[in-house]
Amino acid sequence: MNSILKLCSTSENEIPDFLKKFYSLNIAPDNTTYWGKKFLNPVEMCDLVAAFIDNNDLYPFTNLWISIDTGVFINIKDDNYDYFIQYMFERYPY
């Protein structure tokens, strides 16, 4: 099963701006208020989660959602991202 990371925003500029800064590429998603990516290795999404949370003051209208179990999405925020990252490395230790 693939793990899924989604960014949803009410601002049309925040997601493209974040992706451009994170990937150091000029990424232009088809939909500027929604972006999703699937990960074969769920631990790989921790870098993107940490970068987003560290800079979330720059993206106040964007929410980060993750799914590591089918049909269950978790909204990642300041108060739970540490627990999420810790859980990922405990659940997938290699």
C-alpha cells in the first residue's frame, strides 16, 4: 500500500510556493489549491512534513494531511507532527 500526503489550501499561491522551495524546482501543479503525492516508503514523507511544519507560518491557509492506513487521513499540525514522525520511525524502522 502506498502512503499518501496531501496539501490543501484556500490560497492559490501557497502550495506552488512551498513546493518550489522544498524541491528547489519550479513545480506548477495542475490544481494550485490541492497537491498529493504517494510514497512507497512512508518514512520518506517525514522530510516534507518537517519542512512544512517548520515553515507553516508562511503558509497559514494550507493544511497537510497524511494517510498511512487505507481510508484514514490525519491532519498534521504543530501539536502532533513530532508524534507522527516518531511513530513513523517506530512503525517502519528500516
